[in-house]
Amino acid sequence: MAIAIIPEKSVTVNPLKQSQALGASLAFLGLKGTMPLFHGSQGCTAFAKVVLVRHFREAIPLATTAMTEVTTILGGEENVEQAILTLVEKVQPEIIGLCTTGLTETRGDDMEMFLKDIRERHPELNHLAIIFAPTPDFKGALQDGFAVAVESIVKEIPKAGGIKPEQITILAGSALTPGDVQEIREIVTAFGLEPIFVPDLGVSLDGHLEDGYTPITASGTTLKQLRSLGSSAFTLALGESMLGAAQILEERFGTSYQVFRDLTGLEPVDQFLQKLSLLSGNPVPEKYRRQRRQLQDAMLDTHFYFSSKGVSLALEPDLLWTMVGFLQSMGAKIHNAVTTTRSPLLEELPINNVTIGDLEDFEKLALGSDLLIGNSNVNTISKRLSIPLYRLGIPIYDRLGNGLFTKVGYRGTIELLFGIGNLFIEHEESTIMHQWSSVINRE
């Protein structure tokens, strides 16, 4: 059982976490025909847009209510109203994902009352789905904002309907990449089930060319699919942060659920496939039985390089849980762990302690590690400490292919094994060459 440590210092130095508003906008980007709208200053939106564009290398639709000093003081209802009307006129979204920021949350704008009044004044907006997610960026992190958005989606959009035995809802947490979602879809459909992903980043941010430019999201979970969630026979929540949304669906429609905290590694994937077999009544396809044998062979090939290695991690809680379990299953040791926000997972981690802190804390704790795992902002620490870095999380701006990277299922676990294992091999070879060079120079 881990002890969660919060350093006692007055400022954050070299932040690790991303804002709640950015996390909520990421969730909304997995819905088709959507425009995320930040209620705040233009700078808040611009910063989030830059992070997402650099990470995915795709055009990211984001809008802002463009609050100024005056409107911040007097209240932002007029800005919200004008922003919604302008978006309806210019881009015709099916869904608007409205996220607050630290600026408007500090002032205390009553957003639900704003939206109620706006709809009363503009009945032509009745067809438009406006999903409100309270996401103050002075607390919480990306994972929290993503979870709040998903909870708002399943609270406001789905309608009750007759149960469809093959249809299941999959709540895809923030730790999953678009490539992960694609892999999970392939696995689930192989059992004859019909999954509806909330959100579906696997078709919206997977890096593909569209026929022509669209100012809103061109792909993702449709409004029709969202409304049909009440007809799903079961809910699979992927990530502990999706528990709240699963509970909302159970309360509203009586839909049973199960939380899978991770889908990386032999045992977690075994359990997932067993559940799909029970839900569908179909056996595990031979394709995945063969992939399982391939993973076992990959584990035999790589475990020599993982054994007793000390790894330091700087990740969001759901992703941290996944990587701790995966690394320990391969014989690696967790040197230290730093995360961004509180989560029920932290105290259950099978390590001594976890720090809720920043990259300054991480750099101090990571001394003596054999490997660092974190986003691209950890790269400067990696260079200063001369410790190799495996890039994971958001943002990753100095590598290509983030949209299609996969770490779930047997196949994704193999990719992760070889990626980290090759880093260990490269670092060992580099260390040996450096030692030999030192001996030759002395002679």
C-alpha cells in the first residue's frame, strides 16, 4: 500500500500536469460534429490548442468565449451566448462541449443558469446538444477534466430504450490513445459484440485524411449512438477514472458495469477477454490465442533486460497504475513515482510511496534510476541525469505517431515490451562503449 506524499512548497516548478479544461476538450474531440468551447480568455484556449496540435499533429477545433478584463468583472453570460450563436451560424455543430477555466470558475459564473436563460431566449437552439463540464484549471489535472466531461455526456445525452443484447458501452479513459481504442474495438468486435465508445478517439484523432476541410470534428461517437446508450446490455469502464460515468449509467438505466483498471500485460488482457467471452457467449478467437503465445515469447526474450532495473515514472494516475503493474510483472523495480492529482488508485499501488507533485520533485527523486517514463517535458531531465527516457502520456511533441501508438491487448503489450527493452539494450551498449573509451584514453 502506497503513501501519497504532497510536497510542502508554495509554488509549482516545471509542471507535470495538464489542465482539466484540456482533458475535457480531449474527451469532446471524440464525439462527431463537436466544437469544444472554452469559457475563458483567448490565452487559455490557445495554450490547450497548441498542446493538442503538437501532440497529435492534427487540426484541432477549439473555440473560446474570449473573456476580457471588463467581461470578467461584469459577468460572462453575454460572451457565452454570443459564442454559441456564432458557432451555430458559422460551423453548425451538432454538439458544443462547454468547458470552464480558472478565470471564470474563480469569478463564480453560474453556467447552468446561463445555459437555461440562453435556451429560453433562443428556442432555435433546442436541437443543439450543449454539454457543460466544470473544469477549473487551478485544481485537478487532465484525467479529472476528461472524466468530468464523460460524466456530463452520459448524464445529459442518452435516452432510455429497449435492451440490445449485443450492444455494449465502452467508457474509454484518458490513459488510452487513439491506437489503443482501435485495438480494443478490434478485440471486442471479434467476439460478435457491438461497442459504442465514449469518447471514440480511435476514429477522430487516429491521423487520417478527410475529404475536405471541416471546422468541427469529422469523426467520433455520433449523437445517435450517444442517445442509444440506455439500450446497452453492459458497460465496460476502462480506467478507474471512468467509474463515476459507469455509475451514472447504472443509476439512469440499470446497466451493469465492470471497471478494468488497465489492459496492458498478460493477466489484465486475459481477464478482459474472459469477460468478453462471457458477455458474448463466444470462445476467445484463435487469433488472440496466438497473440497470447507471441506475448509469452516476447516476455521470455525481454525479461533479462527488465530484471532488477529501477524505473522512475511521471504519469497521470490511471496511466501510472498501468505502468507500475506492467513493469513489476517483468521484474523491474519502481524507483520512484510522481503523479498529477489524487485518485483512489494511489493508495493501492504496490509501492512504498507516490508523490503528487511536479517535475522538479521528479528530477530529485529520479536520481539513480535506470529508466525514466514520462511525457516530452521530461526529456531535459533525462539529458541532465543521463538516464534514458521512454515517452508516454501527453504531450509528446518530439516523436511521431502518437495517435497510432498502442499499448493495450497482447499486441500492444508486445510493442511496449520491445520499445522499453530496446532502450535498455541501447543504454547498456552506450555505457559499455563509454567505459571502454575512458580506459583507452587513460592508457
